[in-house]
Amino acid sequence: MIYENLILLVHVLLAIGVVAFVLIQRGKGAEAGASFGGGASQTVFGSSGSGNFLTRTTALLVACFFITSLSLAFIAKQKAADSSNINVPSAVDVSPVGSDVPVSAIDIPVSALPAE
């Protein structure tokens, strides 16, 4: 149970990170380093710009997001399999609670239409 909550927390944080890194990136027509300042040689990421860094970080975040998605799906499948093994009694006795009248003696209408 604790692992599921931890994976879910990481999953949400990764989703926020992916959205943030995708929004930071520029399209192919614009220089990606322009979002961080002036000329390309004066950026934090050097003369190559931030494109490579942002692309690799986004790819890493997406890969981790994919792994957490598969992990959560596996956990949900295990929970569904465990809950289907619960011993639920079948509906054999449908008589009203506290009634001594057998079920076959009660007239239960089959439909809401009046009988002819």
C-alpha cells in the first residue's frame, strides 16, 4: 500500500515535470537557448544552447513516467485479481429479513405491466 502511494506521488511529480519541460522548449524554428537569455555563447548551457539538455531531460522524465504508469497498471491488476477472489455468498435466500414465508410463496410480478 505504501509503495502504491509512493509510486503515485512520483508519477504526479513526473507529469508536472514533463509538462514544465515541454513548455520551456521552443519549436524547431526558434533557438531553444533564447528562452534563457541573450546570445548563445552567454547562456548557462554554453554555445551549444539548451536544446540538447532540455531534450534529454524531457526524454528521461517521459521514460520514468512510462515506467511509473506501467507500475501503477500492474498494481491495479493485482488489486483487481485479489478482490475477485473474495468469497461472496450467492443469492440463494432472497426472502425478506425476518420473514417465515418461503420465497416461492411470494408473488413477485415479472413486469410492471398488469397481467391479463
